[in-house]
Amino acid sequence: MAFAGRRDAPEAPDFGILKRLARDQLIYLLEQLPGKKDLFIEADLMSPLDRIANVSILKQHEVDKLYKVESRPAPSSSDQFCFLVRPRIRTMRYIADIVNADKMSGRSRKYKIIFSPQKFYACEMVLEEEGVFGDVTCDEWSFYLLPLDEDIISMELPEFFRDYFLEGDHRWINSIARALQLLNSLYGPFGKVYGIGRCAKMSYELWRDLEEESEGDSQGRKPEIGNIFLMDRDTDYVTALCSQVVYEGLVDDTFRIKCGSVDFGPDVTSSDKSIKVLLNAQDKVFSQIRNEHFSSVFGFLSQKSRNLQAQYDRRRGMDIKQMKNFVSQELKGLKQEHRLLSLHIGACESIMKKKTKQDFQEMIKAEHSLLEGFDIRESTSFIEEHIDRQVSPTESLRLMCLLSLTENGLVPKDYRSLKTQYLQSYGPEHLLTFHNLKRMGLLTEQSAGETLTAVESKVSKLVTDRAAGKITDAFNSLARKSNFRAISKKLGLIPRVDGEYDLKMPRDMAYVFSGAYVPLSCKIIEQVLERRGWLGLEEVVRLLNGNEFSVSDSAVEDNPAWESQRVVLAVFLGGCTFSEMAALRFLGRERGCKFIFLTTAITNSARMMEATIEAKA
Amino acid sequence: MSRARGDEEEYWHSSKFRAFTFDDEDDELSQLKESKRAVNSLRDIVDDDDDDLERVSWSGEPVGSISWSIKETSSSSTSSLEGRDSSLQKGSSSYAAFPKQVSSYSLSSLFKGRNKLPSFQSLSDALSDTGVKNYAPELRRPKAEYKDYSSDWSPKDTVRRMQRGKICSLERFRSLQDKLVLLDEAVAGHDGNVITAVLIFLKRTLRREILFRELEVRQVALCHLIHFLKETGEQKLLLDLLRFLDRTEEVALSQYREHLNIQDVEKRREFLKGCIGLPFSAEDTSHIQDHYTLLERQIIIEANDRHLESAGQSEIFRKYPRKASILNMPLVTTLFYSCFYHYTEAEGTFSSPTNLKKTFKIPDKQYVLTALAARAKLRAWDDVDALFTTKNWLGYTKKKAPIGFHRVVEILQRNNAPVQVLQEYVRLVEDVETRLNLATKYKCHDVVIETYRDLKDRIQLTAYKCKVERGSADEEKINSILNNMVRNACFFFQRLSSEMAVD
């Protein structure tokens, strides 16, 4: 076993520098447009921006008014407009409209577009077509990486999931490669690289390519991160689609954690206002319960509140001097703790209330049956009823996808009947959603595999050998069989139950799903790290449709004494869930290693399902 | 007697061990409630000043955060123009409670710990001088660098330069051969941005049939072009491409998709009518047909009901004014609506539930669920009763449901059905455990008591005594059963010992 026995896991490197870098670059860019200016910010850049800068920093650099990029034209009198945007066609047209309207009314202004994290040629094409190309200047703000917590870095690109896995667009691979390059130069060199998935492989290759040019300065440096594991989300859709039951996952599923913070509404705060709370390792209460199974959280919170009570009670017997000490030294900490405790207790209550109403228990039961592969009939009719009662469009979709993934597609009869009922319950336009899900291989009919192979071979005949391999790959990515049952058996994902699974004293990663299922993604990572490669996992790899790799950089000194050997950067292309993080943190504690998470975005089942729904333009 | 006790225990089934469930209102939640009480009791000690609390504006954003001030600018700039809706008024009052500090540092206070460092460490301090230029922005490059000073980049170099964000003229790739090599290099380079850039160039410089033909064998590039056309909204070219590729189903879906952008219902209906003939699979064609029929119905119902409502003649509309229009709602919602407002109408009218059921072949299960929800909402318990009552040929009535009775109970309960109504359906729940849970949860004492009696669970039954009112009929019932049971147990014991004596 390559893992050393019970050692304390190393600390995570300090990622604060990433924030400073991004902030400094933004300031630099703002200074490129000297003088007063109005700043237009893309809606989904606002929260990430909030995490690295604030209004006063912007004001210091002569930003006058702030606007949200939206369809309403701006009623501003400023002479300079600066747009901080994602590279999107829609946004380019919005900007072009503003510029053209100004031109029509004879108003002259300076315009600057700052693309984050990078500019796309297609955007420039739109600016050209709209006749504003020379009127605006373009810059790039290479804000690839936002550290959300001590061990979480997000690229805040939720659209990666749809762009790559549904549309087959490789536009973000360059951004990923650059993000890896940046991390490698700050915290590497990474000695060991593992990966699985087509996108993982391509990102790796492009990153290597970029490194080749800037080679030279990484040698001899002592790394902080020694290993990196890249994984495509489609290697394991199942885990991401399961209901989450660890605290952080439940909070995300219930209230939606956005960019590391959550809005607790009046039902949680038991007052009339909402409170925005940052959820991270600095929150002393949260950091102790985030990874726990929900059932252990109550006990912890009540213990904690008893302790708090006791500490307050000490005050009764105090004389003036002691009291003074108490007030100056302890009170603040206690108050902080009190505030956090009452928030998390409120959150628990609200979660309980919501989940009881949705008969969560029954749903979890159905999910577990699907994972284990029995009572399929019963689960199918549970899903059917879920649809009929219009409980929730995304939940219903999620359950259908789970059924399809675990059963390698639905029996045609079930597929038709569930689809019909879904369209009747949630709207006929979801016909488009079903088509998307089929393309991604998330929800298929059992015969789909064969017809696809027929097309594939027909097309293959038309092409030269060189291109043929690529085509097969392309088809694979569009709709591949999930083979979940076989993989589950091979890797032992369903723990054998002997007696009750003690969720308070977890024995394996399955605790994040109440002891019913070890998350596949995490199991793969565990196995590969343990074997220091894919050797012995050939059958699993075949079932996962290949594209695995494992590379050691011989140039990097391999010093087993270095802590970095036990630090692993787990990269999730297409999103990572809080349950997966909890599972890997558990693994890290068991094996004395530290996992750092890099993800294109934090995801959960609802976000994934929503990404497959067609919205109006 | 001690032996008798042992036997008695054997007779009584033991209470089942109960694991944590999300349904457990009692145990786990009471623990939570207790913690909450404890914490709340401390509130008055703690709440004297709130300096630790973040200042949060009415929309929940911390004051001073960027998202917050954007909302500020947008609301203040419009407030003078038009009477902003109530949200602003609501907001302004609560936000007046905070001292207005435009340059508040509340955001940075969120990064406690991190911020202890001198906050503006410069780039060069932070990095030990290596590799700075890697991520320093490439800005304001001298104009000359933009110029295509070398026109001899190989396709591979061209792609590499483009991947690094440098502008490269593609004009010199004029032969088809060169263009295709360039495209293949772009694909091999894995950067979608560059692939699309090359495709834009090819699209401009090649006749579309030739471009399509070449893309047919280049699936990755093809995906990029399709996505690009979708994003830029070049629908006509997209359809031509899909037709060229013989992807007829996608042609149909892509056209059907356009209905999402049509606001006007009449136009939308016309458009959907046109979609029926599109080359969908047989199954999907019937869905499209249904979509059209549904909207057609909704338009008729909407016109009728709006008239009815405004005339004020119909009692149901007066009592329960409509909250939203029925247009563009899903079928089940429409069915609910019609069960709510038009339940008793004859099958001949478009708005009657039976008519909808027939037209769209709504399965029994779905129909019953929806009708139940609608009638329960109106508290029309007789209708609910009729929904499940069947008569056999002898005239006996029996309750039957195509869904589990636990579902029925749940829906009734959600609509605050009285215990007498609820009880009747709880009793019909087949699974004993579920029945017990539901009965306990909704305080259907009769059902709980009877079930425990049938289970011969004395411990639970005794325990349940504290849940019923003192001196009530329920308590009496429990007592009498318990007494009876003891008698039964004695009898059982006597029989057992006599049998043993025979042995």
C-alpha cells in the first residue's frame, strides 16, 4: 500500500495569493482606462468578484457607478464605460447595441470590454459584424481560479458542463489548461498526474503544451502539491445525481450555496430578514459539521449549545475583575459562536421541515434500491408517482436519470410511459430536455446502444483510418453506456451490510450516502492513488470507456519525505459535489493525505438537471 | 408469577428499534428544539450589540458588497422615473436602519484571518520573482505585434499562436487542402475557441455544401459549428446543415424549439400547428400534436373563464379568484384547474375534466391524484369520497384507489382535512408500519389504538396513553383494551401451562 498508515494529513497550501493576483490584475486593467468610468458587470461575475474585491477598491480606481449587464440600456452620463463580462455572444450584442445607440445620438464615449477569464474569437466576430470593432478595446482578466475555502478552488464556470458534455464544445479546455499551468507554477511542480476522461486528457495535453514553452523555472523548487488527478464528470454521473445527506450537501441542495455563501431566509433566521453567511473552515461551528451525516448533526449542535450555556453561566459567580476579563476576552468569541449556532440550528430545522414534507425518506429508499439494483419495479412506480404529483421537475428528471444510469437505459415501454407522463406533468416543451438527456447518455432507451453502433460503423466506413478513431471517440462521448452495475460490482461500491451502519463512526466513504453506496468518483481516486496508477484496474477502465492516463514527471525530484507527496489536487471537470468532497476529506483523514478540490463549478443534481433544460433565447 | 411474567413478555411483541429517519418528528427534532431553546435563551445576553453581525441590506447582500451596490445604482436610477414596485419601498425602510456607508469595508471583514496580512502585497512580493510574466496580463502590446508580420506560420504554429490569444491572419490558407489541414490542427490542439475561429473563417471562404461535406467526417469540428450556429442564431444555416447530414429528428426539434421564443399565444398556436408535420419520430409527433391541442384548449378556456370571472356571476370564481392564467401551463396543471373550477361540467364542454381525460388519454392514476388534490383544496370531502367509492353488483360499496392510500392521506392532510375524514383513509393504508406512522403523525387516535391492539404491542399502547387527552374516550378505550389483553394473556398462560401439564 502506497499510503502511509495513520499520519496526520498535511496542511493545505495558502491559496490567498490567487485572490491577490486576480485583484491586482483587475486593478491594473481598470487603470488602463484612466479617469472616471461606469462599470457594467455580468450577473454571474458579481459573486466571484465580491470574494476578491469590494466597492471601495473599485472606487479607488475611479469606478463611478456600477451596473448589472442586462437587457435594459443604461441611462448613464459617464464618458467611459467598462464592461466586465464572460465571453458570450449575447453580451456582445448587448454591448454593441449600447455603442450603436450612442453613435446614433452622436454621443461619444470610450468603451472597454474586459473578458473573464478569456476572450473568444467568436465574440470579436460579433463585435466586427455589429460594426463596433474599432470602437471598443478588449482585454482579458485571467481570473481562472477562485479559492472558495482552504481546500476548494472553483473556476466558477457552471456553463462548462453544458458546453462540453451536451454541445461537445471544447472552448473551456484552454482555460482549464491555463488554470493548471498557474497552479503548477505556484504550488507545483506536480510530480504525478493521473486522469480519466476525454476532457481530462485533452486538458492535460494542452497544459503540457503550454508548459513546454515556459519551461525552465520549475526545476529544483520544492512543491506544495505533489499529485494531481483529473476526472471528467461523465465518468460518474450517478454520484452527482444522488440526494445529498451530509450537512454541507444538504444545505446546498436545500438553500443553494452560491460562491461559498448562502442566503438564509427568514425561516432559518427566525426574524424578518435574510442573512448571507459565508460557509467555510473559518466558521467554527460549520467546519465541524459540514462533513457529518445529517443524523449526527443534531447531537453535535445540542452538545455545543449546552457547552455554550455552561460558559455563559460561569459569569454568575464572578467578581468585577473576572467579569471584566470575561467581557474583554471571551464574550466576543462566545457571541460569535452563539450567532453561528443559532443559524445552523435554524438551518437544520428548516431542512427537516422541508424534507419531511417531500417524503424524503421514501425517496432515499427508492434511490438506494436503484443503486443496489433491486425492487426496480417498485422504484419505477415511485418515480412515476413523483412525476404525477408534480413534485418537482428537476427531482423527477434526476430520479429518471438515476434509473437509466443504473439500469443501462430504460426498458422502451417504461421510457415511453415515463416520458409521456413527464411531459403531461411539467410541460410538453420538455421534449427538448429528453432529447438533450439522451444525447448525453443520462437518460436512454435500452436499445439506443445498438442503433448508435450502426451509425458509427456506417460513418467510419467513409473515413480514413486516422479520423476514424476520433469519430468513435466523439460518438462515445455523446452517448455511452454507463455500465454502472458491473463497475459497482467490480469496485464493491455497495457495502455489505452486517447490522446497522454507524453513521457517527463511519468506516468508509459510503457514510456520505448513509452507508448505502461508496461514491464511484472517489473510489476510483482512492484505487488509483493506492496503486500509484491504473495497473490492475483494466476491467474497470474498460467499463468506464477508457481514456485513462498516469504520468510521472521524471524531471521532478521524487522526495518521499516531502509533505507534498501526500497532497492531491483532485480536479473535477464538469462539477464536484459537496458529498464527494466530504468523502475524499474522510479518505484523506484515514490515509494521512490532503485533498485539494479544483472544480469548474460546485454542482449538485438540481444544477446538473437544470443545465439540460432548454430555455428561451 | 415470575414465570407468568416471562410468558407474558413472549406474548407481547417487543417494540421495534427505530432508526433515524427524516420523518421522525419526535425524537430528533425535539433534540433540535431543545438546542434551539437553549441558544435562544441566551439571546438577550448576547443581542445587546450586533457588531458581529454583518450588515445586510434588504436583499440579503452584505452592504458594501459589489452585488449590493449594483442593485443600489439600478434602483436609485429608476426610482425617480417610475413608482418602483413595493419591493423598493419595503427595502428602503429596512435599509434605512443601517447607517449608509458607501465605502464600508464590510466585505473585507468577511475575510478575517486572511486579511491580517498587509492587504496590498504587490505581485512581486507575493511571488518569489519566478514566472511572474506568465500570468501578468498581456496587454497593450506594441501595435507591431498585432500585425501579421510573418505570413509563413505553419498551420500548427498558427493554431498555437491563436491558442495563446494572438491574432493571426488566416487569409493565406486559400486552398481547400490548406484549410482542412488548419482545421485538423485546430481540432488536434483541443482548444474549442480556436476550432470555432477556424470554422468562422471556413464558413466565410467555402461554399456551404463543401464545408458541410468536410465536416461530416470531422465530428468534433461539426459539434463546434452546430453550437456556434445555435449561439449566433443562424437558424437557417443550422437547418440546412442538419438536413445535409440527414439528421431529420434534430431538424424537427430545432424548429420546434423556436416556439419558446414566441410570446403571443395565437402566434404560438399557429406555429405549433406547423410543427405537427415535422419529421419527428411517431411517438414525438403525438406529443407535438398534444401540445398544439392543449394550447388550443387553453385559449378557449381562458377566454371563457376570463369572461365569467369579470362578469362576477359565477360563485366559484368570486370565492377563489384566479391567480394566474392557464395559458401555456402543463396538462396536469390544466386538469387541476378544470377539476377546481369546472368539476361538474358535462363531458361535452372543453373545460370539463372528463373531456380532458379522454382527449389526452390521461392515466387513471394521474387523474385521481389531480382530482383529489383539487377537490381537497376546496374541502369538498364528498367529492373525495365519491372518487374512491366503488359499488359492486350487489350494491356493497368499497373504497378503492389506483394509488396507495398513504398518498391519499398525505394529500388530504396537506389540505387540512379534519381528523374524521383523514382517519377513514389512514385506516385503509395496507402496510402496518406506514399506517401507524401516519396515524400517530396526524393524531388519528382510533387507528393507532386499534393497530396496536391488533399488533398486541402493550408497551407502545401504554406509552400512547400519554398522547391522548386525559379522561377522553380514547384513553378509556386504551384502558379497556389493556385490561382485556391482560385477561387474554392470563388465559393464554393458563392454556400453555395446562398443555405443559399434559406433556
